[in-house]
Amino acid sequence: MMSVAASGSPDDLENQGKTPGSSLPNITLGHVLNYTFWPDQTGYRWVTAGPDGTYLHREGDDIYLMHIEFGNKTVLATAEELVDPNGNPIRPREVLISFDAKYLLLETEYVKGWRHSFFAEYWIFNVAEKKASRLTTSKSDKEIPEEIGGGKVALAVWSPKSHHVAWVRENDLFVKVNAELEVRITNDGSKDVINGITDWVYEEEVYGAHEALWFSPDGSRLAYLKFNETLVPEYRLQLYMHEKENNQYPTDVGIKYPKAGAPNPVVTLHIATPSSPNVTARSVPVNFTSPLYFPDEDRLITEVTWIGENDKLLVRVMNRVQDVQRLFLVEYVQGVNGTQSDWVGRIVRDESTGDGGWFNKLQPLTYIPPSSAVGRQNPSYLELMEDAKGYTHLAYFADVSDKEPKAWLTSGEWEVTGVVGRDADKGVVYYLSTEEGSTQRHLYSVHLDGSTKLQLTPPKNVTYTPVIPTYNSTDIDKKKPVGEVGYYNVGFTPKCEYYHLQYNGPDVPFGVVVRGDGGWGQEVTSNQRLREDVGKYAMPMQKIFTINNTNGDAMNARMLVPANFDPSGNTKYPVLMRVYGGPSSQTVSHQFGIDFMTAVASAGFISISVDGRGTGFKGREYRTGVSKRLGKLEVEDQITAAKWLAGQEWVDEERIGIWGWSYGGYMTSKTIEANSSVFALGMAVAPVTDWRFYDSIYTERYMKTPLQNSDGYEESAVTDMEGFRHAQFLLVHGTGDDNVHFQNTASLIWSLTGARVRNYRVQTYTDSDHSMGANGANMEVYILLWEFLMKGFGVDDRGSRGDVRRRK
């Protein structure tokens, strides 16, 4: 199927320094910022229209359906046909397709919201008639003060088996029934009441999306959340330039943002029947009669999953600190003798963590519909759950009312990271896991009865020659050759007859498409040019290994050393550690990446990342030991790793630095605060400095509330300035950060000022959010980090910085 190997020689390479003793040039910061070594990846938009394996394809503004194996093409719309009723061209940013490909939803006039949200205008295109009409036929009848994207549509979603489109404008929910009739579901949308889309904190911390509505499988009903934010405090964000210059006054944006201990939005679940002729029956609140349903101030609705075609749902509800979760079965109860029909929720499972830690935020339940082909008569589901030993595995619940799983489909001291496909008629589920090692991801299948488990990666008939150099490195867990070590991702077609398998490392990525029966496959992305380009440079060598912490835990580490690395001790290398370290996160993996840390290694450094306690995929005990004391064990582990490095004969123990972004900025600040004498330099980008400043749902998951854990909040804040006297320190933040507010950096500067600490630098970037994207600031951040590091450690970076003026 595929065989690739590295080749090539350097040519036409300017502004590149060369590794001593080598004719090959170094990797530079310019290469990183210009995406010189960015791999290509093919993506597929699998659709339900046509035979399984059909996907949506665009060539310019022409829109097609194509089949992955047979290649037949069906034209849905050409650029010439995409015009409004006045003949003006429609140039969609995104195209959403109905289940049967009879209609297209065309997204235009995009306006960015927060991390996942955006606002736009939409057109419905009738494929048969070749006509476009606006999704919205009514005019907006209200205005929400300071709303980004005011008057535009905040969300538009096709139903799975009909031509209904659910959409939200000015926080009210509407449905376009059968792509023709506009039906309004709510009227109470306002700054304080939101219907069908998430508020800021649920978007960021619960659903990772703007969507808070779910069509039933048959498309006839719509479950949605209503957020009442009346009591949620508002954070005022000032935008000075707001994408333009010469603003006499800043633009003020108010965000309903609950910080630790503050009131959360009151969230309720509602069921809409858009085509109901009875207006009052079009939306009904779910009646949770159980005394175990959490009160308004202590309730998070974290999952809504339809079980059955249109009359049952499973709803997961948690307390606000997320150490108790309860699963409710919501059912439609038909009224009799003139009584009103109702949606009623009854408790199915009531669970608490027992150890005081948190329930890990995992993917939603996987619904398994009945199937006569395998004799399964009742709806059932799969759930990712922690087993008795604290490892995340696949649990199968044969009936929606079961309190315990009928079977555990996987087990062992490793973790399932996600269900990626399920074939209900064959009774087979596909999943990714860390069975081959916590830094890897491999694809497996297993039957619902627990039989016939198969490992599907590495893919058959694929051979490749590694081009990324390693240093004394074998896989840390299984000691397997590099060709069997891998980090894979996968996308299945709706019926699981085909899947797109993406190899993401440790070597140069490639992609293949495979038929599920193994009878057909083809390469879709080889990245052969990138493989050849890698061979033209003196690539740093990579090693993934473990370092023991003081508790005896083996911490995963990824280290890069210069291409001409001398382990004898005759050369002493400065060190830069990159840290993130947030709960359940992972920095060290076998994923490919030529990034900032690669360029640092090419400049003559040892660059390294270490995943200490609190990080994910190594079991509950390793993950939740940080509960109620963020910034303690994680910092101890980074210091332990740095001391291990300082003890290596090839390390300059006087020049060890650490840096991180977001939680990594917090870790950097806490590590410098610890005054361990091992770190000479720290660089913190957009750090939290006091968890009382951060949002409630994330913070309380790990720290409980400030009232419950006042000492923990005090100890976790960056308050002791003595350590900052003994290290060079760079503090970077965007003034428009809606996530980690600039207040965090302002507070730290206040403390440094009061303590008369002066050996630090602060850099702000106007209007930049958490990703530092405004006015090209992201590139400037990395240039600043580079210059601060090189100057701080007295490194001559001529020839290793490269050209950073161009970007692709």
C-alpha cells in the first residue's frame, strides 16, 4: 500500500546556521514560525447520503459527493449556481449537508466568538431546484447589549433524519421545519437567559462547544439547555483597538463569568417538538422529581444523550465540585384522560468518587440501538468509566436502567481514550487506547460480548523508513521497534464500513483509508516531500523515557538534544524545560512535531518536557493526587526532573530554565516561587496566578470551593516573591484574554512591586486573547521568548534564529 524513504540534499538554503562538523543546516525559529515542517493532513466529511464511504468534497465553491473507494462523483452545486435570489454570488465559509443531501446549509459572514463559538448568516440551498433562500425569514426583534455578533445566527444544526434546522439568534431558539417553515421555540432570550447554546463557562469547561441542543435520532424532537445567568457576576473586558485604530474610547465587553465560589448559571433541560400544532407543547421543561436532583445552585448538567428514537434520554448531572454524579433516565409520559403529557426524569445511577477527587470529564455515552441481526432487543450503551483500580475502560450497559455494567469490555493498567465507532448490526465497537504505552494511541475493535478483540494498528501492508533521529531510544513501555510505536487517530464512516487512519508520529505523519473488512485500502497522505526535507537538516535527536519522582512514580519525559550531541561531559548544555502540567493533560507523547522546542535544541540546548503527577492516562491515583492542592505536587515533580538534569555530566547546571503557557505559565510561576535554586530563568505566558480569579467549573473540579478549601487556595496562589529575586523572569499576557484574565498578571506585578523585586520583564499584547492572536502577536510572543532565553543564558543565536519575517 505504501513504502516511503528519506532522501534529498540541501539546496538554496539561506540564513541557516550549520551544526559544527556537519554540512547540514540547523532547524531555526524561522522554520517553526513559517511552518516549514508542517505536515499535510487529509480530512473527510463522511455523510449519511449514499452508500457508506460517501463524503462531502469541495473544489473551490463547487460542492460534490464522492465515494472513497469507487470515486464516483455527484454534483450538488457549482459556484455558478450558488447565488442569492438577486443573483449575487454566495461564497460559503462552511457547508453543512442534510442527511439525504437534498439541502445544503451555507455559512457566510463569519464573526468569531469565544474559543469554540462564532456567529454567521446562513442560506438553505435546495439541490434539486438549484435555489438558495435565507435560513432566517423573520427579523431580529431584540438586541442584547454588548453581544459579539449581535443579530447574527449563533448556531445552526441539521436534524439527523429530517429537513429540520435548529438555530439560535439573540439567545432564542428557532427551528426551520422541513427547511421551509420558521417556528420559534423560545421568547425569553436575553443577556441573562440563553437557549440552545452554551454560556461562556459551559462552552469552555463542560461541552467544549457552543452547542447545547440535541435532536432525537428520528429528528422529531429537540432537547436543549436553558441557562439563567441572572446571578452570575460579570467580568468587564476592555478592547482598545478592536480590530481598528484610533478608537478614542475602548470597547467594553461584558462576560457573564463565574469565578471560583461565585454563582453558576442555573441550567434546566427542555424538550421541544417543533412540528407540534399545540404551541404550548412545543417546549416542555423536564420534570426531575427525585430528591437526588441537585438544587439550582449546586447543579451542572454535563451530558444529554438520546436513547431510542424520540422518547428516552440519559442525562448526567453533577454537583458543582464534580465529585458526585447522577445519571437520570428521562422518558416521555403520555397524558391520559385529558391530563397533560410530561417528560419525567428518574434516577438510574448515583455515584461518588470516594477519594474526594473529581470525576474525569470523558466523552459522552455511546448509544447502541437494538438490532435483530445480533438479537439485541433493547437500547443499550457504552460508557468510559474508571474501573476498581482507577483506569479508564469500556463498560457495557445492556439496558438503560441498569445500575452496573453487564460487562467490562477492556481491562488492564492502561486506559481507553475514546470510542471512535460502533457497528450496531455486527455488535462491534472501535476504540483508541494506551495499551501499547501511555504515550501512544492505537486502534482496536472488540465485540459487545467481550470477544474477538483485535489490534488494527500499525495498518497492514504499510512500511516506512523512519527519518526522525532518536537518541538511545526505544519505546518506554513495550520496548518495541520504532515501526510498531505509534500515535494514531481515526475517523469512521457512519456505518463503519470504512475508516480514515491518521498516523501522527513519532515519525512524519501519513494517512490511509481502509475498508473495514481489510479487502481494500489506499494511501491518501504520504508527506513524502516533508520526509525528504527533514533529511536536508541537522535534526535534533529525540528520546522518550522516564524520570522517577520522589514518590517513586515513573514520569514520562520527552527530550531533544542537538544533532551533534556530545554525551561525554566535555560540552555543557543549557536546558529549557517546557511545562503544562494541568490535571488530566498530556504533553509527552509520540506525536510528531518540529516546534519551538526543536529550534531551541538546534540552537545548542537540551529541551525537555516532563509529565508529573496530575497529568493523564496513567490511572486515577497518579491523576487525582493533586486534588485540593494545585501547584504543589506538580511543582515538586518539575523540580525533581530539573535536579536529575542538573546531575547529568552534559548539563550546565547553572543554566536551566522553564517556560509554559496558561496552566504551564502557572506552573512556571509556582516553580520560580518555590526558590529551589535549580532554575535560573522562567518565562510565563498567560498564567493563572490565583485560582480565585479563574472560572468556577474548572477550578472547583480540582480545588473545591474557596469556602470548602480556603487554605488550599491560599497555598496554591503565587504569593511568595522571594524566589523571583533569584531568577530571570519574563511575564507575558494579552489584555483581551477572556479565559485567563489579565487580572492574574496584574496581581503578580502588584506583588512583585510591593516586594521590591526588579529583575523581571513584563510584555503585554493589546487585545490579544488566550491564544495571543491579535495583530500578529502570536509570532511576536515566540520571538520574545527566544530572545529572552538566548540573552538570559548568553547564547549567541546568530544563524540559529533564521528568518522570522515570512509566514505561510
